[in-house]
Amino acid sequence: MSIAPEWKTLSTAIISDVLDSLGFTEQVSAPGLVPLEEGDLKVGRARTGLWSKGDSPEGHPYLNLVGFIDSLSVDDFAIFSQQDIPVCSLWGDILSTVAVSKGTVGAVVDGLIRDPLGSKQAGFAIWSRGNTPVDPAGRAYLSATDIKVNCGGVSVEPGTLLFADVDGVVFIPSEVEQEVLDLGLKSLKSEDVALKRLRNGEALADIFADLGTV
């Protein structure tokens, strides 16, 4: 399913507020998923992967990972979840370089990464919980892909639309995608009006009375 370009005019804050109004109050990942670049804003569809503790039963720790990265394509947003694995990196600059060549939107790593400078140089957007130089070999492996995963407390199905910016990551349920976009654009217009009036010196109370929000 194609992604409307209008999504990129929104923000996680606006989308989160709209989802709250529709009764979807648990769609934002837990705090701590930070972008490599503060100005990054990305929207795409989830390609999910689950990391598990231990050695890969396939005999090589990177076998599933290589296959997953090679399968990424345009509009994909890689989502890595993990189950109580030891401290180790789940993403690095080599993966970023391949992902960029395939038109991949970005990656959300509910864990740690390494080589952040290389990923920045590659021009790839990543949200993660920090950095470590520790390799996953012998510690963790990509055990499953394109399955339902938990990302920062949010249940994520493959193909779910997600939006990420400096405030965090929000996942939009498929059944309300269009409604969220429509309401988000309406909210954005109201916000622009409010900001313009505030810059012109109007009282916040008056604007709140007119628009019903701040």
C-alpha cells in the first residue's frame, strides 16, 4: 500500500493526539528511542525482526540477518525487537549502507547499535536506545522475521504504518490510517492558526476558547 506524502507534514505529537481521540492510547513506543539525527522525520511500513539470546541454530549468527537485510525495499522501515538478550549491537553501518541502497526508510532498534557515525555518513535514519561496540555473535541472533513483535511496549504487525521523529515512534493501526491522516491534517491547520495568532500577541485563553485546544 502506498504512503501519502502528506504524512510527512505531521509529527508524532499530532498523530499521538489523534490516536488518543480515537481510543488508541498505547501506540507510542516507550521513551528512550532516540534518532541518530535530531531532525530526522520518517514514515514507512514495518518489516519486523526478533532477536533472541544465544547462538543461532543455523550455525552462523548472521545468516538470518543477511537474508532479512537483503530483502528490504522501498518504504520498508526495519523494526528490531529483542527478548532479554545480553548487551550487544543489533545494527551497524554495514547494514545501513545496504539499507540505503535499497531505498529503505529507516530502522527502529529496540536495543543498541554501533558505528553510528558510519550510519550518519550513509545517510540512514535510525532510532535506538543507545550505542555499544559489542558484537552480537555468541550473544544473540535474529531468530524470526516478519512476525508480530513488541517494540517499546507496542504490539507491531508486519506492514504497520509508523511515523518517527525527534519525540519518538508512533504506530498507526491499519483500520484507522486514513482517518488519522485526515484528522492529523486538520489538527495541523488549527495548530498553525494558533501559532500565528500567538505570534501576533493574542492571549492563549482567547485562542483556547476559539479552538478548544492548545
